[in-house]
Amino acid sequence: MSEQDRAGMEHPGTDQEPAAGAPTARPDQSSTQLSPPSAGARSALPVERLVAAGQGFSQPQYTENFYETVGGHETFVKLVDAFYDGVADDDVLRPMYPEQDLGPAKERLLLFLEQYWGGPRTYGEQRGHPRLRMRHMPFRVGPQARDHWLQHMRAAVDTLQLAPLHEATLWDYLERAAHSMVNAAD
Ligand code: HEM
């Protein structure tokens, strides 16, 4: 496999993914990096230096990562539950899923998103490097499938009723990731 191919198969959450917003909202920018992303990233933030200089910010606000900030496991379960409720009734998406039972696919998406946003690293332990573009290659992901995926994900994000900044951070990522997963024309 050439280096170019390899790069093309990287998950959007690695080098192609833009930095996701606020200090508290920094996702795992590197799928290969096994330590929590926030530790290194946090220390460079100006606000951390203000805190270090004793200028009055309360610590907990800056030690939580996005996963924790938006409600942890419960929130991500709610997200994927709502999303897969939509997929289950979708004439374009449902036939794409090879397994009769959507449960295992739901679990994979849950574990991936939890890891990406700074939660448990179970996805990596079970599945290895995400390489999501590569993992989607067996499926024909055209603009129509992408739009259906995004439509259900949008509805799922809305059920969370997150603070506007957190919602925008999450949605921005999901939208970009979905666009980067397209591997076919309709
Ligand atoms: C753009 C439209 C998309 C379509 C039509 C699509 C469809 C699929 C299908 C059919 C599978 C196989 C089901 C399974 O066995 O797990 C899958 C797997 C998966 N998808 Fe997507 N997907 C899309 C976008 C995304 C995006 C944007 C993400 C992440 C933000 C994502 C994350 C995953 C994950 C984590 C898996 C399981 C990978 C593994 O095997 O470990 N998908 N997707």
C-alpha cells in the first residue's frame, strides 16, 4: 500500500480534521495516539496559563473533556439510539447494513464516538485503528446515503439539547466526517 493510499484511508478525525473549537471541547485529534488528547493539548491554551498564574478560573471547567462535558456515556447512548431509530426505517440506509440486527453496528458507532471525544478507548481495544474511510469502502456511500445519514444524525443531535457551542462542535465534526466518507456517486 502506498503512503498516499494510507493517508487517504485515515479517519477524518486524524490529520484532516479541523481543531474542534473550545478548550473543553477538544476531541482526540489522533487516532493513533493512545493517551487522552486533552492532556497535551490543554497545556498550551492561554487560559491554562491564566489559571496557572492564579487569575481566578475554577479548575474543573478546564480539566473535563468534551465527552464528560456533554454528559458522558448516557449522552452518546442517547445519540446513537436516536440515530439508529432513524436508520432502521430508512429505505436507503437500512439495506446497506449487512447484519440483520443493527445492535452491533450501533455499538461500534457508540464506542467510536466515545473514544473520539475523549471517553473510554474501548473502540481501539476491540477494533484497532479506526480507518473509517477504509472501513466504509465495502459500502457504496454516495451523496444520497450521506444526506440520509446526516438527516438522522441531525435529528439525533437535536434530542440531546446541548448548549449551542457544544452542539455546534459536535455537528460540525459529524457533518465534515460524513462528507469525507463519500466514496461513490449516486
Ligand atoms: C456518510 C454516510 C455513512 C454511511 C452511509 C455509513 C454506513 C455505514 C455502514 C453500512 C457501516 C457498516 C455497519 C457495521 O457493521 O458497523 C458503517 C460502519 C461504521 N460507521 Fe458509518 N456510515 C456513514 C458515515 C459515518 C460517519 C460520518 C462516521 C463517524 C463519524 C461513521 C462511523 C462508523 C463506524 C465507527 C462504523 C463501524 C466501523 C468498524 O467496523 O469498526 N460512519 N457505516
